[in-house]
Amino acid sequence: MSDDAYRDASMLELFQMEAKTQTDTLNAGLLALERNPSDARHLESCMRAAHSLKGAARIVNLTPAVPVAHVMEDCLVLAQEGRLHLTPAHIDTLLAGSDLLLRLGQLPAPGQSQPVEPATIDAYVARLGALPGMSGAQVPAADAGDASDVDDVPVQASHDGNLASASGSSVPQAFDAAGSARASRDSGLTIDADASVAAEPTTAASYAPGGDAPGADAPGADAPGADRVLRVTATTLNTLLGLSSETMVESRWLAPFSKSLLGIKRQHDQALTSLENIRTIMHDHCVDPQLLSLLDDLRGRIATTQTSLAERVNDLERFDWRLTHLGQRLYDTALACRMRPLGDGVTALPRMVRDLGRELGKVVRLDISGARTRVDRDILERLDAPLTHLLRNAVDHGIELPHVRQAQGKAAEGVITIAARHSAGTLVIDVTDDGGGIDIESLRGEVVTRGLALANTASQLSEEELLEFLFLPGFSTRARVTQISGRGVGLDAVQNAVRALHGNIVITQMTGRGTRFTLSLPLSLSVVRALIVEVAGEPYALPLAYVAHTLVLPLSAIEQLEGHQHFTFEGQQLGLVLARQLLGAGQVAGPEEDHVRIVVLGDDQQAFGVAVDRFLGERSLVVQPLDPRLGKVQDVACGALMEDGSPILVLDVEDVIRSIEKLVSAGRLAGLGRAQWEALASRRKRVLVVDDSLTVRELQRKLLTKRGYDVSVAVDGMDGWNMLRADTFDMVISDIDMPRMDGIELVTLLKRDARLALLPVMIVSYKDRPEDRQRGLDAGADYYLAKSNFHDETLLDIVEDLIGKPDQ
């Protein structure tokens, strides 16, 4: 083969992708055949994979790979025909051939020799051909092709990147399920000049970017009409996800606009009613008929406008629903583009476990369940190192030698399992082995020997506490260094890798029965599920992966111990710090009442309580990286957009915990006890405004805020009721006509609640009939104000009469 052809990077890249897919199939099938050598299904899949690689090597003119794939195919065909019984020696040699084919597909750097010397290929072909039962195989020479197969017509790569036939004509080519080349008008392989996007033929053996191809285990992958695969850069996917999230946010701006139009429509109704009243009065006083006629004309025009406005409002509501639904679908689809099955990232692990076991004289099998569980591509790529480390540990430390297992009544073959699932919005991966477990007493002794704890202290440690020592840097239970263990690179590397993915890891074990490592990870690094809290009037997001608990405690539960604030949580004393001081978010203020809202952050080893102003609920936020010119912002991981388009900062919890430790060590924590709270500036009175009209809500909010009150708003009665149950207010101002729950229902529920019964309520409504006023007062409202009589000072005077001035 010529150097030019061998260095055709675009064609060799395609072969590398084909080799990755087919050798994964070979490895999985050969491992299954090692347990059941006569399994017809796996024999067929392995033979087809070897045949596909032979055809692909010829298409790209990678001649050295042809005899390797050919002799492997012959071996598997003989096994299919029953003329050869696959032994461990056959499996070992076939697996070595799979590795050799991957090496042959590597592109040598300029000035370097070929990745595999011809003598190595000759030696491999001779080695496999000399195995028992291979006498019926036609062992090919390393430099000879097999022209007997009609579908293996030699095809060379032309200089423009297309595939050319032996006759020199450039024709589109595609690999069928057996890996052969065929001409086709409708499907082909197209490569851009920069190789950034490639459309692959829809076959089980089709090329795919990075091995992310239609899987060989996917039924019907080679059927007409199957999905084509496109190569797209990660940057493009991230941009698409960002744009789709912005679209989803922007689409939700229509909802408040639509509600404001409903308010205008109600005002229009009031104007028409007023006009009706004016006409009635004028008619009763025998006003000029011509003037009455003009009023009738005006009334008709207003009525027509009212009908048109109602139609437009309905159209806008329908458009709002369609646009919101479309924006959500676009976002979900863009997010799905970043997700891959977990199985795509663990294909090499069963082979690694098997080979390591044989090296150590053990018989080990890796089972994978939940391989189709979807996970973010970035997380999948970064899971390889921690999973590999855990599996090597399981084979070396966990699984016993065959004779030891049999003496214990176990099967000679050890089993390691990787089980993946989605749980509560997170990815949970269990790595379990059925080995001997962890010798807790030996671990206890190692802790004492290393000086990590005194003997008396170590003797009192629980099993869970002892297992945590395994995550310390450099901790190893092996006394001597081997190629696998004892070099000081222990489970701390796994824990660091998992934490870098914003996850955590937990060990459980059953002595004599095995060990389990449970990894809890986010489903995606581009989307974070977070708890939204309010601090000094600003929202902040705390990733749920780091939130252990939320609670509301009375101030009497806050204690002073050695100059620091503490509270009791699940039998432990946890330190308490104020979020306002931690984030530098303005002056430290006292609690709204005799309680404090606390978020418990951290894990069993290190946890703190952070006092926040309010809980605003949970949200799924699309991560928006901060401008790199800002550098690392203290205590902040990234930004995001709320559903209404407002920005929010996502806190870096590990950074927050380090900031807390600095405050504690410096003795600069602000006091949070009752005496300190009472010594601080008095709080502002809080008012909840409940109205479905955006205009009215904003008008009242601005008036009350300007006067000095702390104002929150709710968009309807149901929203207001939820806020009243979750938070504390000094007064409620409510409209009557609202969707989901009107003002009368809200006041009735409020007055029936023992905690809220004494809360002052004012109704502000367009309805000014005596019966409407009486309904509101009968429900329990303290004041009824008609919007027709609404004046700025009137509203403020009534609020002061009911609850006093803002700072009283």
C-alpha cells in the first residue's frame, strides 16, 4: 500500500470509526463465546464483524489489515460449521486480533514508522492458523488479497475524498451489514472539507463519529428509512441548547402580556358600563335626542371594539400556548442531542475486566445493566477513568481466586455488575462485586498504623465511618506495590473525579459477600436542578446535589457554643452562617419573625447550615457560563435564566463551604442568636398583592415599595394561597375576579386557617355594587376599596391604618 493512500486522513478516519464499532462487537461476542463457545448468535455477529472489517480495510486500501480480518473470519466460520471448538486459546488469539486491527487503523505521525510492522502481521496470521482445528482454514498471505469474494472488490480512495472503484471511476459506496461495498444512487458517504459533518449510510455497519453509531444491537438499524447519523461539534450543540433555552424563556413573556390585556378588557367593560349609566341618566332628564343618538353611536363603537379586543385576547392566548409548547419541545429536543446511552461509554470495560482477571489468575465477568440509560456526553466521557479504577479495584481487592471462592461455596467465576438508572432527576450508577467485601478490622488496624486515629478512637468508629478513610489521599490497604495496586493512587482519585462532575460516591459492603460503590451524578452538566432561595431580595440557585436538607427553626433552637452559632440536626451539632454575610449581599438584617430558614449544605463529613431569607422553590436551570474575562468569581459557579427571563447566579457550593471555613477560622461570623437579632435594625412590614392584572400589580407594588413596605406579588388566588402557606406576611391586598381561585375564596380560606386568621386583608376591586362589597366583608375582609375610587394616598393610608408604618 502506498504512503499517500495510507496517509489519506479522511478515509483512515472512517476506517477507525468502523473499526471501533466492529471491534466492540467482536469483543462483546468473544467474551460471550468464552462462556458458551457454541452460541450461534454470537458466532454470527463476530463473523460478520470480522467480515465487515475485511471489506472496510480493502475499501480504504489498508492492505495489512485484510489478512488479519480474513483469518479471524475463517476461524469463526469453522466454529459456525462445527468443525472447530473454540478454546480459551482461540478466544485469546481472536481478542489479540481485534486489538491488532485497531492499531492498524492508527495514522502514523509524519516521520514515524507504520503502527504495526509487517512481521507482526505475519506472526499473528501464523499464530492463529497454527491453533487446533484451523487446518481447514485458508490462511492468507499478509500481502495478498482474497479475490474470491464478489462483494470484496478492491476500491481505492481518490484524491478528492470520494471512493473510487478499481476501474478508476468515482462512484458512491456504502457498506452493507456484512461490510461489503456496493454502488448506490441514494445513499453514500459525504465528507466536508473540514470533516466537521458527515452523513453516514443507514446500516448496522455504518461509520459514526467517535463510535456513536447506530448500535449493532439495535434491531432494524440497517433497514431502509433508519435514522442517519450526523457529526456535530460539541460547540454547535451547546450553542443550539443555549438558543433553545432562550427561546423557551422568551416564549413565556407572552403570558403576563396576555394577562395584562385581560385587565384592559375589564377596564373596557367598566367604561362601557359607565357609558350605559350616563345614557340612562341623560335619558331620564330628557336630554337632547341628538346627543342621545351620539351616545348610542359611541356605545356601539365601544361594544364593537370590546368584541374585537376579546377576539384578539383569545387569539393571543392560543398563540401563547402554541409558542410555549413549541419552545419547550425545541429545548427538550436540543437537550436530547447531548444525551447518549451509557453503554456507548463502557464498551471496553468487559474486556478490560476479563483480561485483568486472567492476569491475576481469576475468572471474572462484568455484567452491565441499564446500558440504554441516557446521560450527558460530557459526563459520559469523564466517567471512564473513575469506572475503570473501581473495576480494577474490584478485580484486585474484591474478587477471590477460584479455589478460595469454591471453598466458600461460591461459583469459581466472580461477577462484577455495573447498574445504571435514573432516580429523582439524577444518574445513579452502582458498581457491585460478589467478592469478599472489605475486612473492617484490617481497615481499622491500618487507620491506627497510619496515625489517622488513636487506637481508642478507632475502636469506637462505626463501619460507615471507617469506610470513609478509603477516600483519603494515598490511603491503600496493599503492603506491596504491584502494577495494579499499592502506588498511593487510591479512591481519592475516584472521589475527586465524581465531585468534579458535581456528584458524590458512597461505599457499602457485606463482609464475605461483596462491596458496592454508588455514584450519584447529574444527568447533564448543561442543566442543573437547583433550589432557589432569596437573599437580600435577590434569587440564588443551590444545586440540589449539594443540598442535604431544608428546614425552618425557631430562634430558640439556635445555640451559642464556643462563640459560634449552632443548631441540632439529626443528632449532630451543625454550624450556622448567614447567607447575607457570606455573599456580601447588603446589611445583615434580623429575621422576619421568630424563626429562621436554613439550607443544610455538604455531606456527612462536613456540613453547615446557611440561613436564607426565603425559599422560592426548585427549578431546572440551563447553565450559562460566565464571561471568561471575569475569571473565577468567588462562591459562584455559573449563571442561568429564570422562566421570566431574569438572571440568576448558581452558587459553587464547594467554594461556599471553603468561604464558611475561612469565616469560622477568622472568627468573623455574624451572630444569629435572639439577642443579636433583636439588636439589629427592625424589619420592614411585608405586604402580599394578589391580582391577575399585571398593570394593577405593578402599580400597587411600586406605591407600597416607595413608601417603604416589602412587597411580594401573586398572579391569582391560587398562587397567593400557596405563597401565604409557605411564607409570612403582615397584610394581603387582593382582587376578586381572578382565574383558578377568586378573591372571595382566597379570603375565606385565609380566615379559616388558624395561623392566618388574624392577618389583615384588603380587597381592591372594580366591583362597586353594595352586594359585592357585602360579599367581601362577609368573607372576612377588613376593608373593601373600589378601583373606581382608587387614589395613591387612599391605598397607602388604609395600609398604614391596618398594619402601621413600614418600620413599626
